[in-house]
Amino acid sequence: GAGVSQSPSNKVTEKGKDVELRCDPISGHTALYWYRQSLGQGLEFLIYFQGNSAPDKSGLPSDRFSAERTGGSVSTLTIQRTQQEDSAVYLCASSWRPSTGELFFGEGSRLTVL
Amino acid sequence: AQSVTQLDSHVSVSEGTPVLLRCNYSSSYSPSLFWYVQHPNKGLQLLLKYTSAATLVKGINGFEAEFKKSETSFHLTKPSAHMSDAAEYFCVVSALNRDDKIIFGKGTRLHILP
């Protein structure tokens, strides 16, 4: 596709349920980032994938959060046993490697945990 | 390690007056610095970037930023604000080709008064 695609665009779930958020990066981009944007909190780094290297998971807030990237392309962010504080917009971005530093963002997945 | 601080969470200026959005950074390595803009209900877009070339960087929509190593600053300016500039602005730092982790500031919301 022409840009970074994220799905679902909106997700409402009940506390305790698991959710999966999907990101389809720009074709040819080897770097993929997940960020979380909460109201008034800016962008919080979650995880970074680069090619076949081990991902940088240093931003994941708890072990309920995990992400994988299959075949160096599509990525799935999974949140288990969701809590109300997980409500946020989850943004995916991709870029080339060596990285120019320019990230191309998807529209985000808005998660609401009731 | 890198970090970035945006000194103002909100800035209000009148249309036609200058804009100044402040950003300070810290980095263990020579940093690359960026400004991103996010208009309401829109995705993030790169405004401009500094990657060790000219210290005065020009971006889209008449914005520019100056890298000042002695002050560890990368403030964003525009001579004359327009109503369409109302958005949230993020200062970003990265030590590219080191760990490639791209760190966002908490954002500054720019309000334009008629």
C-alpha cells in the first residue's frame, strides 16, 4: 500500500479481555515502531523492530504487552488482560534502514477499555 | 541515551505574530533532531529535520529550527502564524546509526488566536 495501515481504527473492549492491533508498514521499510499516545502524555515508545535483529522491547509497560513482526513486514501488538489505563491511541510507524529518522505513521488504533 | 524536553505544553499566539516552540535535548551521541506536527484527528507528519548538516533547518509551511549545540536546543520558529498552524508539535531526538531509538517529546499544543 501507499502508506502505513493500521487496524482496527477503533476498538472498544471490556476490562480483562485480550486485544490485537495490526500494523502493515510501507513496503520495503525494514524498521517498525509502536508508540502509545495517551491524552496529554505525548508519544510513549513501546517497541522497535529492525530487520532480523532482536526487537528493542524496552518501552513495553508490562508483561501484558507483546508484539511480533512476521516475515519482516506485518506487526501485531497484543495486550492481554486489558486494563482501563491501557486506553490510548496506539500508533505504528515505519522507516528505511539505515534510518533517515523520518518516520511514516499510520492513523492509529484507538483502544477504549471499559 | 537520549531525551527531549518540550518546555511548554501549550502556546497561544495571535495570527500574524511570530511562533516560538521550545525544545531541549540530551544525547550521548551526536543527535539527529526532528519536529513533527499532528493536526487534529490527523496522523503525524514530518515538519523538518537536522542531521549534522546546516544548523538552520527550513521545513514545510514556513517553519524553521536552529540547532544550537552549546544550548542543547532545537527551537521551532515561524515569523508569522496562520490559523492553519493550530496543531500539536513534537520535538524528536535520535542517535541515528547507534540504537535508532527515536524519542518523542510530550508535545506542545499551538493555539492561534484570531
